[in-house]
Amino acid sequence: MPELSVGQAINNALSLILKEYPNAFIAGEDIGIYGGAFGVTDGLLETFGEERIKDTPIAEDVIAGLAVGAAMTDSKPIVEMQFSDFIVNAMDPIVNQAAKLHFMYGGAVNVPIVVRGASGAGTGAAAQHSQSLESWFCHVPGLKVVTPSNPQNAYDLLLHSFVDPNPVIFMEHKLIYKIKDDVVLNNIPSNSELLGQAKILSEGNDITIVSYSNMVNAVKGAISSDELSEISAELIDLQTLSPLDMQTIITSVSKTKKLLVCQEAPANSSVGSTVISNVVQSDAFSSLSIAPKLVSGLHSPMPSAKHLETTVIPQKEDIMQAIKDMV
Amino acid sequence: MSVTKDTQLELHRMMMLIRLFEEALEEMFSRGLLHGTMHLSIGQEATAAGACLALDKKDLITSTHRGHGHCLGKGADPYKMFAELLGREDGYCRGRGGSMHIADLSNGNLGANGIVAGSLTISVGAALSFQLQKKENIVLCFFGDGAVNEGSFHEALNLASLWNLPVLFLCENNQYGMSMASEKAVAGESIASRGHSYGIESIQIDGNDVEAVYESVSTCKDEILSNNRPKFIEAVTYRYRGHSKSDRNLYRTSEEINFWKDEKDPIKRYIGKLLEQGITEVDLKEIDEEVKNTIRTSVKKALDSPLSPITNLEEDSYA
């Protein structure tokens, strides 16, 4: 079992896909000789050649659009948005085309594409290179949205996203790329059963903490601190944001009677607010002993200075405080 | 290139089919039978008929919001199209798409698109598939003059040229993007000149001359496949009806519309040419009657067919 970073785990998954699926190709900005802005596609050009590792101009609209057209004609494209902020330039092919065509054409076509993008803050890259826009895509029927948090689930979730017959937005938080762990290099699955399944990372009875992407790692830090050693927290990594695995959350909240959601994105119309809304409308509502709480990023563009950036993003200490307030 | 008599009759038949299909839709709309709006291509039949009949079944097209003609040209069943517009289960999209979103993959139609220029980048992706799969086919991408000012038009042309993709960009310049005259919207010399900017050989043709369209598309297809380069055609044409059903035609004169109807109508012009070349009025009448009959029986069958059942639409959103 090799020890791999998230970046390497994704690279391994991409490599396996290209090996097993002759109709798969990758397209994006600087993914060839440069190896991708975050090194995720490093070495793939040498192995698979220019025909399948397609460096594109800086043109996100056509990158996403060509994926749609290729997917409708028996190719299996995976495209990279160098920074997920740039996906804004590709909203028409993703939202109006990829998400809609299967439904709009009465089921006559599928659009199995994976759009990978580096999301999130913490690198001092400021307002246009740091956003967490995942909830935009959760709002669109027809799309699936996936957010890994560690090397193993990055590897597995990418393979499952690839075999899914629907368009998948795969958001990779920049700060997870260097996280290392042992990774079981599973084969390509026959179906995408992992999508739509949350994962309980630690079981507990005092509080349910729901999180996703890199914020899962902040929550892990918080609940493993000595200060909170007496508290038994159940940590759920959503993994897939659309569709949401509400059953796992509702079952957990019914047991712990408390719900805390932690996310880097701002709160308005967000994944966390949807989770809380769904719990409040569910049978678990009557088991809640106190109001659910959402720890989120501030409603502010991301500043560049480190002290300001850490003010906008929830920190381990903010999560610890919220847990202490609730338990 | 000389067009055979059989092809000539087929070009005429297809233009008649498109015209009568859309006139039947208008009639159904005025009787309150249709829900929603539609964009009619009456007056533009020559581009759809000429271009689509120059393709093989395995060549693909992408189409626009004004796409009934493209769809019929590529061989769609008028019954299934009427059924779609009427929200019937037998419709191409089972009532989910309607006028603006008919796809007919079995005949190589990747679908009509309600977003102006929305299909440009899709056509590039489909052409990339052909290139990767080493297929000897092309993708013909229809779009209107309104599309050439969208960013995706430029991104698509640039990439198609860089990657030598087998795509034929066919701009149906009907001279108005909704109410905006293309001369007020398009900077530079011409729409065709924009293809040149990206190193794509581009021509401007009379889009109301069905044989000119047929021959240009045939030639372009051959050249795309032999030279491995995309091509660009600007076909100048004119729509008689408004942009959609809500249009009051305030941006153009009835003289202008009548000039195109009287002097430039693609069907009328072609009938004149065919009669000059020895095709008889009896030949044409036989075709017209057959088309009328097809439309009549298709409408009736569609009206008699069951509505699309209300299923779990949330589940239908996903494959």
C-alpha cells in the first residue's frame, strides 16, 4: 500500500483511467508539460501522449463545452479548471448544457464528464483564486458534486465520478493536495455507488459534526485536541454534496441530538444551510436538544493577507469553541 | 458539380416539408394547441435542406433554437416532432424539450440548443471525438448571426483551427438577432471574415439558393476530410416571421419582408429553376401532395397520441 499525497492519488486514478479506457482523455490549461498548476497531471503527457493529454488555450468555456460534445459521442473526457474560480467562464456548458441535456432530450443522451477544479483558500491567492463555489452546482439538477478530503477518498471518488453516467463537478481543495496517507489502489469500479454516500469518520454520542472538503481536516484537529478529549463527537464527511446523503446525517443526529456543520464557504444558500434545513424538516427535528449551528466562512471576498484570510476562513479554534458552546 | 435530378427533387421536397411543417405549427399555435413559444425558420428552408442533404447519416449536426428545419433535414420523423411540441410520450424528448430542444441521435442530430452559441463548443467536442476515433465524418454546426458575438464562438473557432478538427461552422445569417440588425451587432468586414481571423477558410454564399448551399457543404465536407481543416460558411438568408411568437416586427419594414418573400423566396426560386430545367409541374405537384399528406397525417396522429405521463421528474434529471 503506497503512501501518497492527494495530488499523487488523483494522478494515480487518472493514470489508471487512461490505461483502462482508450476513449478517455484529459484536457485543460497547462496540464501537459507543466503537469498542471498543482502538479496533479505530472508525467501523464510522457505516458499517454499529446492526443490524450490535451493542453488547451486559456479558454474555459470551450474546455467545458468540448467535454460535453465529446461525452455525447462516445468519448470519456476529464477536464481541469486550473483554479475552480475560472469555472465561472464555463457556466453555460456546465449549467445549461451538461446538466440539462439528459433530461431535456428525454433521456436520449448521457453526458458523462468530470470537471475537476482546485478550490478553496489558505494559500494567500486572494479573492479570484480562493473560492469555494460548490454550492452553486448543488443548486443545479442534473449535476453531481463531489469533494474529497484525503488521499484515499480522492482516489476512490475520482474513479467513481468517472464511471458515473452524469456530469460530475469534482472540487479539490488546494490545501489537501499535499496531505499524505496510505492508499489502497482499488480497481475501477463497475458503478458509481460511492457517490451520494457520506462517510462516518469517527463515531460518537455527544454531537454530530457534518463537514466536507478540507474543513473535515480542521474538524479532525479540533475533536482530537486534548481540550475536547472528554467529548464524544460523530464526524461525518459528506464526500458528495449533490446528491446529499441525508439519511446518514439524520440517523446520527437522532442519536446525538446535536448538529454542527462546518464549511469554508459562506453561509448564504450553502451546503451547510441545506443540511440544517433538511434536518429541521426531518423526523430528527424532535430529537434536537438545541438549535443546530453552522460554522462557515465570512460573507466576504477572500483577502490576500494571511491574518485577514484566517479571519474569513473558520479555524480549528472556531470549531472547538462551537463544540464547547453546544455540548 | 452537377446536382442530379433525384437530388433536385429531394431538395425541393425537403424545403416543402420544412415550410409546411412550420405552417402547420403556426396554425396549431393560433388554435391554442401548443404550450410555449417557438422560433420559425420560414424563409430559411434552403440552408437547412441544402446543408443537411449534403451530409451522410453518420455526419453529425448541432442545431439552434430555430432548428425545426435542421431536424427534418437530418431525417427526423415529423410525427415525433409534432408529438414533442404537443407534450406527447412519443415526442423525441417525451415532452421535456419542446420546440427548442429536439435531439435525434439516430439520425445524427446532437440536438437543438436554446442558448445562442451554446452548440459551438459542443460541436468542437464532437469533432474531437471523430478525430480521436479516426472516423471519416464531420460535424456541421449550425448557428445564427447572433451567435458570432458570443465568446464561445471565438473559443470554439480558435480551438477547432488549432486542433485541425473536422467541423463545418455554418452561420445562417438571417440578418437579425431577435431585433438587432447584424450590421449593428457585428464589427469588422463580415461574419465570414471572422473565420479567416482564426485561419479557417471561409466563404459567404446565398443561403436562399438551395443548390448553392448543397454544393458548398458537399465541397466543404470533402475538403475537411482531405485536408484535416475546419471550414466556415456564412449563408445569407432571411426569416419572414418574427423572432418568436411575441415579436411585433417593429425593427424592420413590411417592404423589406415582402421583398424577400416576393423576390428571394428559396422555394419559389427553386421551382422556377426546376421548371426551366425540364422538371414538370406534375412532378412537383406529386411531391407537394405527398408532403401535405405526411404533415396532415402526422398532426392527426400526434394529436391522438397520449400525453407524456407525469413520472418522477427529479429522477429523470439523472442518467
